[in-house]
Amino acid sequence: MSDYKDRAWIHSFFGGKRNFYKEAYEAMGSFSEEQTEREVDGILKILKPEKGAHILDWCGGWGRHSIPLAKRGYKITLLDFCPEYLEQAKVYAEKEDVQIETVHCDFRETPASVQADFAINLFTAGLGYLGDEGDAFALKSLFHALKPYAKVLIDTVSLFGYAKNYEENNWKLSPDGQKRYLQKRTFNFWNNFQYEVNTFQEVATRNEESAEVQLKIYCPADLSRILKSAGFAPQELFGNVNGSKFDFDSRRLVMTAQKPK
């Protein structure tokens, strides 16, 4: 099994002293509290967990969804490879007066001892970064970390919506007009991988930082196939975590699956 070090961009993009991903996306207004609460509402509507159920936030970063779920009465385990994110999650949990368990590990080595009732993998986290082999390995480890009949929700980019709205270059201005986020991408049709250079720029000074991203873009058939290979039974398909119908215009691919007995 290859190490995350084989994908150096992961450490450059997530966490560390640069913390490129979190700073850039927060500056763009992508992680508002209102948006997060709507996403949590949608997740609960789709999965319908009973209060007190154990939810594994798989590759959950700094707890953007974990802490709101804990506040609603669920037992939360937050797993991520980035120690900086997990420390931020602990501070966030203490501030909100809730308790969560944190697990620092490669998601391909999800501890079997977790034994959660549900697992969520949101906002294209982890899956897709390491290709089919890495994703299959990760999902198999997740399979063993869940109880029989546990349900999983995967939220990632949809190949159909991606293709329909594809842009080689695009940029966004932050709500305060102070920062600009530029993306330059290419696509490999042989393996459905996107290669992207992200540049975060101060408008006034033109000071900027760049980071690369590599991502496998899934269609429903491919995601279903890889879930089945790990032992899961795919169940439902949505166009967003709000439960909207999936179609060719859907930019998100949300799929649920269940672990058999």
C-alpha cells in the first residue's frame, strides 16, 4: 500500500502551516454556518439516525459537520489524517461544549474498533485522491469499522455535472472583494482524473500562493462498483445532500450504501 507521501500535493493542500484549503475556502464564503446547518439537516433527513446513534465523520477535517451533529445528540467519531485539523476540531468541540472522539490516521487504515452505526464522507474528502486502488482499500477498512446494517453516505463531485459545466480556467472573488481564487485544470479522459492548480491571491498586493489537486471524478456506476467491491450494498442516489433528485445537471453525487449483516 502506497503512503500519502506518494501524493505530496495532499500535504501541501490540506493542513500544515500553510493550511491552504481551509483558508482559501473560508475566504470564499464556502463554509458558512448557515450552509453547514442546511447540510446537516439534509444528512439527517437522508440517513434518519436515531438520537444517540454513533456516526463516523470519515475524513471530517476540523469538525465542520461533526460538532453540529454532536450538538444534536449524536455520538461522533471524527477521523482525519491531518493533526492540525483534529486539534482545531477539539477546540471547536470545547467551545460548543460537546464531546467527540478523534482518530488520527490514514483513512485506508480506519480502525475496526470504531464500530459506528453510520458513516459520512462529505465534500469530496479523501475518496478520489488516491485512485481506484486507494479508494477500494479505504472503503474496505471502513467496512470493517462499521456495525452490521450500518449505513454510509458518500458526497463527491458528479462526473456528469462536472462535464456539463467544465471550465479550463475560472476565478472567484471573495465576498469582501479582498481575495481572488483562481483554478486552472486539465482532465484525463483515460482515468477520469482532474488535475488542478489552485491559486489564492491578495487582490491589492497580488501576493499569491498556489497548490495542486488531483481528483478522480466519479459517475454513479463507478462509485457503486467500488462500494460493492468493498462489501457494501448501494441503496440511494441523490443530486445533493439536501436529497434532491440526481440528474445530468447535478454537480454533486450523493450515494448511500449499507453494510450487510
